[in-house]
Amino acid sequence: MSDNEDRTVKRSRLRVRHLLPLAVLALVPILLAPAGSAKPAPPVINFGICVQNATTLVPAPSCSGADTNSEFDGATGAPGAPVQVTITNAASSTAALGTVKIDLPSGLRVDPSVTPQPSKYVTANGSSEIQVIGTQIQAGKSLLVTFSIDTGCDGSDLAWTASASPFNGTGSSTSQDTLSVGEKSNLRVGCHLRFATQPTDTQVGSTITDKGASTGGAIKVELDQGDVGNNTPMTTCPFGAGNCKVKVNDDPTNVGSFTPVSNAVGETFTASFSNLKITNPLNNINYTVPFTLTATGDLGLTQVSVASNPFLITEYAQGCTGNGCSFSRNKLTSGDITSFASLAGGATFDFMTLSSYSLDENNLPAGCQDRIDLHVTGFAETDGRNADGAMTITYYVNMDNIKANYGTNVGQQFIAMCVGAKKVVNNAAVDCRTLEVSAEHPTGVGGSENGWLGDSLTGGKFDGGSKNAICDADGFYWGIISSYQDKLPTDNPIVTSWSGQNIAGKNYRAFVMNVPSGWDYRNGP
């Protein structure tokens, strides 16, 4: 090899030796780059839903307006109420929405007879969820989804919820209230329960019927269309009604099915209850405090319930034949000392009831606050009269009590007895408070304009005057009953006679009271 060739080879090797470290160094940053770079930020999703009732040409509420509840009719069935939900991905999001799930509130369901749209992306997952899969809703864009719903009878503030995950990404987010409109829904009342027949006063442990003293028919609850006041029965069982059953309870717990019954006007959804009873022990019942039954439907929403008219559970009850009713010296034992009462009503009475009763001596009615307490048990009476009719009551008071409070030398002297009575108007007893409302008595309590006329007392003794019974908070006019000697008008309760009686070896004074037509009655005494 020549000297020139040798020098050329050496220079080449030199260049290679000098270049190789540079080439290796050039590879270093390429190999080290992944270890030193920042991780990509996770996607941010901000989205909301707008739920609209699409029944009308312009769906409501407006998605661009303030957030107000969406509203639908209650008790809608196939094909249901059209709904459109606008899913909006906020401009602040850093990823497109991929999968979106919309959950319906309790009381609403997806109507299976209508296919959700757009069907390419939207399906129903059972009856309570709408799924949107396979689309890309970019930031700042929206997708309109439509479907139909069946609704329960009624409801308010029923909350829709939604969740979403990014397209081809991980993580999820829930819809934001600040971006959503109409995601709470109200249902206009589409059906309601109604007591088609009402419970009436009956004896403890006896069957509660629609006529006093268990002499009537079954208690019936009807499922009617629309709001209260519409007595048109439903013809189909609405969504959310389960098996379309109703439960009636307070003390009784009973379930009856709404079975369509054929009659002259077509089919009605009516549940009949022919075995309702209240069987509490006697000492747990205050016979003057009314009961109510509550009917609750198996209708998905707690709002669908209704209370019956008030009625009494009584100690004694009797249905009347065409010849009237009578109780013969029934024992009254719920108060201090045993007393007795007999009742007699004429042919116009449907039923009569009798129960023990005692006044609260710490809270006496205004019309009786001067009377002397005899420490004996009084009585309460109710009845049903299909026409005017008078009643005769004989009340037996133990002479030992009379002597202990009035003295021993009273002979057959008349004594002050406290009586409460309600006016009977159109065969129904009327709360006195509804008759006495005035500027002077805005609640009716204390009024006496319509009260029956009795005697007045001074210091617990008769003062020779008369006084109208005074309306009290229990709805009765209370006062001191007069005797025939006072010669007051006969359209007032009055004691017509009194005499001595021996009952089981003890001496009693028997007061015979005449209660004219137009008054329901109780005695303190």
C-alpha cells in the first residue's frame, strides 16, 4: 500500500471514530424522550339534558329558558306521551360524548310500543333507561333523542338522571343541573281513589258497613279518572298500578283487587271490603273520637291515597226495624262510677248507638263550667234518621253521688246536667263551628246564636234564667239542660220527668230526657 493510500485509510478511520460517538449521542434523546415527557390530561366532560313534553307543536319547557319542571299528563298508556331529550356536550368539554344513559324517575316508564329515535344510536334498556351508544357528540354540540313514556297517576319533582362517558376514552360524568332544563317532572293528576260508599258508626268488633250498626253494605273504593271531583271510573289499569290493587287500613289491614264489574253503566274499577273491623280492647277506644279509613292504591306513587269520612266506633249499636230502636238500661262504665242509659227512637231511625262518655273536668266546655261534678259516667249517642224523629233517653244516676255533691236532703230535686248536641241538617249532624262563624267568633267557637236553649247557673245553682248552649271546639253546642218546669220551647232538649229507681240493690235517680228532631246528643253529665 502506498503512503498516500495509507494516509487516506487512516483519515477515514479517524472520521469514523469521530462520527460514531456523535451518532450514538444523537440516539440518546430519542431513547430517553418517553421517560421525560408529561402524561396527556384526562378528558373533561360537562354535559346536560333538556327533558321536554313533545305532545304539542312547541315542546315544553324551552331548552334555552330557565330551568322549570317538565309536565306530563298522569295515567297515560300506549302509545304514551312523546318525550324529547336534548343531550348537550358543553363547549368546555375536551372530549366527545360516546355512551349516554338516561334514567327515568319512578312513576314513568319507556313505552315499549314506540321505538326510540334515532334508532341507529338509541335503544331502551328495560322500562326505566334509555341508552345512546356509538355516536360522537362533540364539544358544543347536541343530540336530540325521542321516545314515549307511560305515566303513573300523579307525582311531582320526579327526577331524571343521566351519565356519560367519553368517546373512545375512560372515565364518566353525570349531567349538571346548571346545564339541564326540565330534568324534574310533574304529572297532572290522571286518576284518583274515591270512597264510593262511606263507613258509618258501628259497634266495636263488628263489621264496618255503609250504614250504621253494621246494617248496610260493603265499603267500596273506586279508581276514577282525572282529578278529585271526576267520578268517572277508569276502564284500564294505569301504568305503575302493579296488579291494580287497593289497601284500606287504619286498624284493619285489607287488600282488595280492582276487578271490573259489569253493571248498567259499563265496567267500573271498584274494590269492595266486606270484612273491615276495628277490634281494639274497649279501654283503648275513646268512643267520641272519630276514626277514618285510608285507601292506598298499589299505584307506584304515595300521593294516590284518600281518607274516608269520619265515623265512630261505639260501645253499643243497634239497627232499627220499621218499628224503631231501643236500648234497655245499658251499663256505662268507662268513667268514675257505673251509671246506665236507655234509648228509644221511632220508625224514622235507621240505627242508634250508645257509648260511655265523660267530660274532661280540666277542660270543660264554656256552657258547662258552673255545673257541679257528680263524678259519674255520662253517655254519647249517635243515630241515622231518614226523616225527622224525636228520641227519648232515660239516664240513671247513682243517688250516692248526688248526695255526696248536693247534700243528703235533696229529695227528688232536679240537678244540673251538662249536655252537648249538634244540629241535624238534611239528616246529617253539623259541626256547630260552621254555623257560628262571625266577626265576633271567627272560628265559630264561643258562638251561641244557633245553640239550643237551656238553663243558666250561678255558683253551680239554678238562677231562674235561661241561656243558649255555646259552640265548643268539638263541634257540639254545650249547655245545661232544662226541665219541663222551666216551660222553655219544646224544640230544645228537655227533662220531662225524674224518679227513683232501684238497680241491683242500689238507689238511682232516673232522668227522662226528650230530644226533639234536629239534634244529635251526648250527656256529660
